[in-house]
Amino acid sequence: MLPVVSIVGRPNVGKSTIFNRLIGSRKAIVDDQYGVTRDRHYGESFWNGRRFNVIDTGGYLPDESDVLVAGVREQVHIALEESDVILFVVDAEGGITSLDQAVAELLRKQDKPVLLVPNKADNDERTLNATEFYALGFEQLFPISAINGRGTGDLLDELVKLLPEEQEEEEDKTPKLAIVGRPNVGKSSFINALLNNERCIVTDIPGTTRDSINSRLTYENKDYILIDTAGLRKKRKVKENVEFYSTVRTDRALKECDIAILMLDAMRGFEAQDKHILREAEKYNKGIVIVLNKWDLVPEKDTHIHKEFEEYIYSRAPMMDYVPIVSISALSGQRIHKVITVADRVLQERRKRISTPDLNDFINRILKEKPLPIRRGVPLKIKYCTQVKSNPPVFKFFMNIPKELPANYRRFIENKIRQEFGFEGVPITMTFKKK
Ligand code: GDP
Ligand code: GDP
């Protein structure tokens, strides 16, 4: 897990400009479904050999001035909870405002390292004048110009010194299950239901990451680490902040886990955000299980209704019908074990390795069933195939003209692999090489 640096400060001091400078050309998280104002607010940066995540907490503040103060305060509070180092940005051009003073007061009262950054110090004169910010009560100043880069090297040198030591994490091989999903679908209730169940033993892992609460689960003599992304239980005034951090948290949990358990509320349907999480999990090649929670609220639970829900979800997330769906009630505890059983099955599937002879036998059979087309007079041929890796699985195919392979044939192969070998809940990577 990378350390986190948050950028706080009142609007217009240059937070996003600094963020963009720190992130550079690296790709920030861009969630187009959230609209433009939420673009580029979380991304990875690199300085003196240290990598860290940067969060720009700006852009979510209400316009009305009375709510603004509350908004900035809240932004600071969340930043404190979520980060290792804070960049407190002020405006060297405009000088100290009462809002700066309020933020300074909040930041001085706690232990996290804070760097006071007067921005827009574009020239010598403004850099000198920035000394007025000593009045905010911090020992050091790091005047910069986010626009022309002045002072940013010194700031970054200091910043990386303050990052927590890189922990040589001794590889814990315990499989990690991340419970992800939109707010209020029942993630915490599910974890509580496991806690209260006599067949499960759940213990806290002390001192784990600041932004997700990890616990150890033992079920049927097997150990798992649960990554709970619910967090931020407290009531927040600025709802967008909660959602933004929940996106950040979800992204980190998805990167860290072996299995992503996407929880849905059966009464609320499947939305763009759910699909986004699924696609991310797939992109990171994690095992995936979908859990339909609040099943107790579904009227007429006849045998067809689960199937209907399945069809509905698969229709919303095309090509993801390899993902198993379990309907549960976190409230009553109904089928909560099944989630763990299915997640375990997906773990095994993800580790599965198919022998090369079996694969080649398989490929010959499917080539007979559906011959490859002819391209520019040359019949396409797949010569052989091996699984080069498991956990997650990667298949390598050798063929004469890889770039001519039709997309639908690729899908056909994937479907056939699943029919023949399973890989339930597991994204499959296939590469085609010239031979
Ligand atoms: P935020 O609201 O704190 O995220 O601020 P922005 O990054 O949107 O910047 C607000 C305004 O200040 C924009 O017009 C920027 O171009 C400008 N700005 C940001 N950094 C600098 C700087 O280093 N020097 C100058 N002169 N202007 C800057
Ligand atoms: P989270 O934000 O995803 O962690 O969701 P919570 O666990 O806080 O649950 C949100 C709300 O849904 C709470 O009021 C829960 O009591 C309720 N809830 C959670 N699971 C169930 C369930 O299985 N059935 C019903 N009827 N309500 C549930």
C-alpha cells in the first residue's frame, strides 16, 4: 500500500494545479460517470525513488459561504483520517484569510505532519513576501509556484522525508477478500453478520491501513483477510466527500485483494458505479463474486426470481456472466456462509492450471468445431497454446497472423475455455503471439 498525501486548502489557492504537477503525465483516476468536476483527483506520484498517492481534496466544496467553512473543515478532517502527510496550501498572492487561519488551527491541533505551502510564489518578491504566512504558526514554509515549478523540488524533498518508512511487508499469503460496493448496500452489516456467526471467527488486525479495516476470518478451517471498505461511518455534511473517498478506498482495496466481493442492494438495481467496480476488478484480474444483499426484502422469492436477477445483472454487465451471484440477507444471516464458500471456490479456480496437452487437445477440437477464417488468402491457424501462469491465469496462443484474429473468435475461445475448464469468477487473460 502506498502512502497517501492529501492537498487541503480553501478554493482557488491552486490545489488542483499542484495536484496536476505532482501527478504529471501519470494517469489519475478519472471517473467520467462522476462528471467533469471530479476528474483527476487521485493519482500516483514519484520523487527520489519514493512512490505515493496524492489526493486533491478540492473541487467538492459548496458555493455558499456559510457552508464553505464547514466544507473546508470537513475536508481537513477527512484528509487527516486518510493520509500520512498533508500539504496545506495557501495563496501567496492573496495573503492570509480567516479561512486559512481556521484550517491552520485544525491542523496544528493534531500529530500528522503538515507542510505549509504558499502557492503562486511565482517570483522572488512573492517568495519573500510569503514569510507573512509564518503567522499561521508553522515552523517552516515551502513557497512554490505550481505554474512555473519554482520551489517544488524543495517541497518534494521534504515531503518524501515525511512519508512513513516503506514496510518490507513479509508476504502474507492469506487470501484477501475485499467487500466493495456503493454506500448503504450492507457491507458493514455483512461483516457484522459474519462476526456474530458462531461458525465464523473474525478477529481485528490491529494497526492496519488507515482507510480500510482489515480483519481475519476463519471459516471451515481456512483463513482469509477481509478488507472492509465501508469506513467513514460518521455522518458527513458534504456527501460528495464521502463518495469520493469511498471511490479512492474501493480502488485501493481492489488493487490489494485476491477476490473482490461486489455487494449490491437487491432493491436498488445495478448502476453505472457497480459496473465500474466490476470492470476495475476485471482489469486488475481479481477473482469476482457478486452478492445480492437484502434478499429478505424481495417479495415472492420463487425459484425463478434469482435467475431473473442474474439475467438482469448479466444484461447490464455484458461478458461478465462468468461471475457467480449469491443472494443473501446480511440482516437475517441467510446464506452469508455461501459468500465465503463461493469466494473460496473462485480462489481455487484462480489458482487452477491446465496442462499444455489438455489445452492443445482442446484447441484442436474447437478449431474443428469453428474453423478460423481466411485472411488475404491465408488461412488463419492457431498452432498451440499454453497456460503460462496461474493466480491469475494467463493463456498464450501461438498463431500465424495474430493481428487478424477476429474479436468474436477471441470471445469464442474464452467461452469455450470456461465451458471446458471452469474458471468461475476469474478474469482470463489471453495473448496471441506470432509463430
Ligand atoms: P483550487 O481551487 O485550490 O484547486 O485551485 P486551482 O488549482 O483551480 O487554481 C486556482 C487558480 O489559481 C487558477 O486560475 C490557477 O491557474 C491559478 N494558479 C494555480 N497555481 C498558480 C501559481 O503557482 N501561480 C499563479 N500565478 N497562479 C496559479
Ligand atoms: P454499507 O454502507 O454498505 O456498509 O451498508 P450498511 O451495512 O451500513 O447498511 C445500510 C442499511 O441497510 C442499514 O440500515 C442496514 O440495516 C440495512 N441492511 C443491511 N443489510 C440488510 C439486509 O440484508 N436486509 C435489510 N432489510 N436491510 C439491510
